Amino acid sequence: MSLYHHPTNLLKALAEWEQNGLLRKLPEAVPEIDFYSNDYLGFSRLGLLYRKLQEGIIHDQSNKPDALVNDGANSSRMVSGNSHVIEEAEKQIAMFHHAQAALIFNSGYDANLGLLSAVPQKTDLIICDEFANASIQDGIRLSQATHYRFKHNDLEDLETLIHRHQKNFDNVFVVVESVYALDGDTAPLLELADICQDTKNIFLIVDEAHAIGVFGKQGRGLCNALSIEKNCFARVYTFGKAMGSHGAAIVGSEMLRNYLINFSRSFIYTSALPQSSIEAIKHAYQLLIETNQKDLLHQNIAYFYTKGAALKNCIKSQSAIHTMMIGSNEQLDKIGQELVKHKVHARMIKSPHVKSGTERIRFCIHAYNTKAEIDLLVNVLSNFR
């Protein structure tokens, strides 16, 4: 007899996924050749952020011996978890991203959950891209607002939904990612900024999780690169990807920040990030300014474009994310096995996570990938054209 008693649906779900080759397991270690992680700039893998943190600790301890002794937050910022360190970091983040204010959340997931569940009301409408990430979708589900999805990057479909439904709602919130996690393609932000104007009570929310560090001046993101920062009601910047740290920030107006402090449940009812995490965020922003990792990344992306020009069904982008359409779970398994033989780690995206027939391999180019590693990746993929 098992030590624990389980609902039968749990056992059935796990058995079905295992039978279909879909059961997830945590990876055992960092792969030798990494085309998998979101550490696009190598702040984590190369130890750049760790060394920056160590330098900061040494400097602080030389002036204040107890600088990081009381590191834990232990409570919500609404209780005793707030600090001058966090508020100063938020001011620096807002300044860097050309916004009035910023509010730090414990993760990008928490940020989207807290923003979308709190701001849109019963009398409002949310329209999001059908490929929007899980945190956006979950935040919308928790909202009291009516919501629809428009076809991926299809402006005509978006405008049709707006014209059909706008008159029935007080406000319309259009939610997109600047760079989509699935294929690395980008949203038509210039056109979206033109559609979403506050004079029409249509507000644009952009998740820049996969754009920060990759696009814009000093890695400020795609909204910065396209000069539409001021056209956004809210932008979300996640620090667990190219920044190599943890947490996220929502940037926008002072009024938005104050509203989230008062009504965003994923902010109010969670312990604040410890000081060490806040210091890591601050140092990661310094690395964006001080290093040339962004240039190295784009050199590698350009090299991949050249070497992989002949790859069929490969969705290339100017972002760090690229995918190759395969078309079946069985073929994905074959490619995965071949990559493992060469100690290469990429991500296999199977149905039902995507529609049957659109199964794909997803790989991320990094600043630290060598030309030999990129050559190897392309050679393996070429055998499955």
C-alpha cells in the first residue's frame, strides 16, 4: 500500500503523459553546449553577475561591516519588507526605461498576474495575442474583464475585434509580447502603438521579457528600439532571462505604480525579494551598460543566419530565439537523441503543447556560444531537413 493516497485523475494524467512521451522531468545539470537557456548574454553562465556582486559586497563591507547580514525580507513590502534599497532600485529602473515609475515583483509571472488581474475591471475588455505567454493568459483568467484573443500578429483581426466590441466597454487593453517566447518573432509594435491610443481608451501593455538585453540602446528592449516607450500604458521587464538574475518590474506612470501597490494581490500578499536579489538586479543593469555582451550576441545571431541559410522550415529572427518546424513528436525525438549524442541541449516543443503538425525544435543563441558550437548545431539540424 502506498504511503500516500492520491486522486485517480492525478495518476491517470501522469500515466497518459508518460505513455505519449510528454512527461516532463527536471534537467540534471547545465548542458555542455547550451542552446536551451534564456541566459542570452551569459551574465549567469560566464559568472559576470556573480563577480559584479562579489565586488559590490566587498565594497559595501569596507564601509559598512553589516551590509548584507540582514538579507532576508521575511514579509510583504506592505508590512516590513520594504527598504530604501528596493525603492532606489525602482527609481533607477524607471529612469533606465524612460518611465515615471517602476514596481518590482518577485518574477515575471507574478508581474503579469498582478497587473492583469488588478487593472482591467468588469466594464473593460482585454484583447491579447493568441501566442501570449502563460503568465499573461493566467492573469487574464483572474481578471473580471471580458477577454478575447486575436490571431498571432494579425492587426486586421485585432482591429476587427476592437471595432466589434469597443462600444460595449469603458476601456480596451491590448496585451502582447514584444518578442514571443515560442518562435522569437516580434510584435508589430509600431502599428500597435498607433492603434492603441489613450484618447480612444485603448491601452497597450507590452511584455518585454525576451527583448530586454537583446534590443534597444544598452539593451533597453524593443519598445526603446522603436521609440514607442511613451505609447505604452505598461511594460513588463523580467530579470530571469538575459539579465541573469531574478524578479521583474512593471514600468509606467506614478498612478499605475500606486494602484498596483494598493490592488495587485501578487504584490501585496507575498514576501519581498531579499536585498541580495535587489543588488543582483542593480548590478545586472550595470552590466548592460558596461559590457559588450549584446554585440557579441548579435554577432552570433548573424553567424547563425549565414551558416543556417539552407535550413528548411527554420523560423529565424533578430532575437535570440529561433525555431525549426519538424511536424511530429516522433521526428522530434530522433533529433533530440542526435543532439544528445553531440552534447547539445535544445528544447523540443511537442503536441499537444502546440497544434499537431507544428511540432518544433526551439534553440536560443547566446553571446557565449562559439562558432564551432553553432556549426555543430546547424550540421545536426541539416541532417533532418
